[in-house]
Amino acid sequence: MKIGGVFDQPVWKSFSIDELANEVTQMEGPSKIAIRNNNPGNLKDTEGNFIKFDTMEEGRAALKQRLRNWQRRFPDMTIEQFNQRYSPDKGAHKGDNPPGTEEGRNKFLRSYLKRREGL
């Protein structure tokens, strides 16, 4: 499989929900907020506050459910569009992350695909 083809197709064709949940958890890192809130995906509520879960397993299940919901709502979402929605930069995408966060996450996911595809 050509790697360009992997990047050009919807994120849901490149990653299973479990794979994407694992990579999101890696991108978010073991931050104090994620650990304190049992929220490995650093999910936020509609008010922009981090959600607190009773267990890490519950937080991971919520992350996977959010990914499944997005898969249904946005079936053609690319890696770049995924990161713009999941963890947007300040400014252009009205997020709260420093500029360059989206591109860093794009590189992270591409690097995973390259390793997985043996490229």
C-alpha cells in the first residue's frame, strides 16, 4: 500500500477505533489532568471543561464512543480534519492548544502509519 494513499483516505480506513484510541492516548500523554480525571483522551464537555470519570476504563470507553460517533457523523474525515476537530490550535480553528499542535499530531499519526506499513 502506498503511504500517500493511506494519508489521503478517511482516517477511519487507516485506523481501527482501538488503534486511534491508543494513538490519541499516546498523543495526550500521561498528563496530570488525564490521570486525575481518569480521562486518557482529555475529553471535554460542551462547556470546555475536562470530563472526570470514575475509572480509567470508563474514560477509555468514552473516548472510543466519541470516536465511533465521529466515524458515523464524519465518514470522510482525513487525519488533518480529525486533528483540527480533536485538538485544534488557537486562532484559525478556535482551539486552546498552542500553534503547531495540530501539525505535530498529524506527524505523530503519519509516523504510526509508516511504522505499521513498514515504510
